[in-house]
Amino acid sequence: MSSGNVAGSGSAAAAGGGGPCGACKFLRRKCVPECVFAPYFDSEQGAAHFAAVHKVFGASNVSKLLLHIPESRRLDTVITVCYEAQSRLRDPIHGCVAHIFNLQQQVVNLQQELSYLQAHIAAMHLPAPPPLQQQQQLLVPVSPAILDFSPIPVAYDLSTVVAPQSSWSLYPRQQIEPQRQFSNTASQAAVGVGGGCDLQEMARELLNRHAPPMVGCSNQTSSLPPKSC
Amino acid sequence: MNSSRCAACKHLRRRCPSDCIFAPYFPSNNPRRFAYVHKIFGASNVGKILQDLPVSYRGEAANTLCYEAYCRIKDPVYGCAGIVDQLNEQLKIAEYQLATIKAAITTALQPSYLLDQSLPML
């Protein structure tokens, strides 16, 4: 394997003589120097994470996705793709959308409480606190009008996304008994213990691995707080 | 018959069988729904996900898959995670506003404040 691989930090298995990356190991194929997955899926735990990604999205689709994204943004892409894949394996019905529903409901509830209290403030003839943010937009509906493939030049704080959540779904899961795992092999490899802890751990692994400046990769804001699960 | 094919089978250019897994959730009048999930997840993966679920939950699963796919197409880097982050920010703002208002009300209800302001008792 070429040592000139962009993931030459020594963590990616494709660099040097470390063997195949986690993705190629899972796919049982030769890991080429220019493997798009190698910088992000190491040969040890990377295979487990990739198993989830492959199960939900498919290697080909993720490869195409990554190839259309600048290298500097691929780390965040991998983290969010892994997050969505893990979420979908845990909750095949809602995936990570359950989390969105939950947050959206919390926002709505708080806004209702705010409106109620603001009315009280007005009734008490008190000076009103700073106005509520008017740009609080609720979730967009699922029927989009525009198919836009251009990347949005915004960096998000992924620590708020991959942190463990106490309750993700508004829907009573106990009422159903769906097959929560697509296959024992993939899910046991992909779904770690501790709920969202494995996502944090995975993201932390990726970020620690990419901490030194790398060719073609710039440090984005995808940093996690050093807290334990 | 071509006219009875669902959006998925039309997209995949195949015959739509009577027990097509996609047909109930990807009607022919909304081809974009399937186009999104096909691009992000692939038809095979979507089919497997739906197949593994009880029939009563497949519609919901199809909807969330469509939404996830749409988010990923619109924001290839962050997908749904970007929405989560935005909502977390909105939550923080709303919580801050709520705390501010509650503090203002609490202050206003203090007896000394009421005496100073000559406000009517609630």
C-alpha cells in the first residue's frame, strides 16, 4: 500500500503494510491505495461501523456520496452517515428521524410555554424580555420542491448529534415486535452496547485519528467534548 | 400494464408484480419519493428494510426513509444530522428565553417589587 495515501497518519490500515481498511476487510476485497473508505474505517473497529453503513446504505452508494464531496468534508459525512445507519438499525421504522421528531416536539412545547408566559408578562404590564427568535423554523415537510445536490457550506457541531439521547421516539416501541435487527451478524457487529455511547466513541476515534493536519483535510468543527458515556 | 406500475418499478424499468413491496408506499404519481430513496439507500436496501417490518409499520418506515434521503440529498455532508443540530440550537434559544421570562415573572411577583411598582396583586 502506498504510504502517500492521504490517510497517512498511520491509523488507516491501507497506508503502509497495515492490511485492508475496515471497509475492504468487511467487503473482503483488496484495499487499494486510493480507497475512499480507508481514511475513515480502520481495520479494527472500522469494520463494525462499516457493517452498519453497508447494511443501510450500501457500499456503492456511500462511495459515490463521498466521491462527490470535498475531502475536507468527508470526515463529517462519514460520521453522520454512520450515525444514521446505526439509528436505522436500532429503529428500523424511524431511524434518526425519531430523534428529529422528539426535538421538534420539544421545541414546539417550549414555544407554546413561551407564548403563554409572554401573555402573562403583557398582562402584568412588565417590560417584555428580548423578543423570541422569529427565525425558529420548524421542520420542513417531506415533500420538497427542489432537488439540490450542491453541498451547503455550513459546519455543524456534531457533538449535539451523536451524544446519547434518553428518549428518541415519540412512538411506543413496546407495542410492536418488529425484527429490530436485519441480521444477527451485521447488527451485532454494528450496534455496540451503551446506546449512543458507541456513536460518540466512534466519532471520537475518527476525530482523534484525524487530529494531526492532513493533506487535503482541513480541521472542521466536528469536534467532540471529552466526556464519557 | 405500464399504467399500473408503481413509481419504484417505473424507475427500475421492470414489471410491477401484484405483491410489489414498494407499490403501497411509492405511488406512480410521486416519482421523486422513490428517486430519493433509490439514490441514497438503493432499492434493494429499502426493500429489505420494508420486508423485515410488519405491514402496519411499513408506511411510516417509507416516509422516514424518504425524509432521510431528502435531507441527505439536500445536504450531502450532514443529512439529517444537520436538522438535529439546528433543532438543538432552537431548543437552547427557547430554553434561554423561557428562563429569562420566568425570571422576569418571579421578580415581578416579589412583594417588594410589587410595592415599588404599585402593581395590582395577581
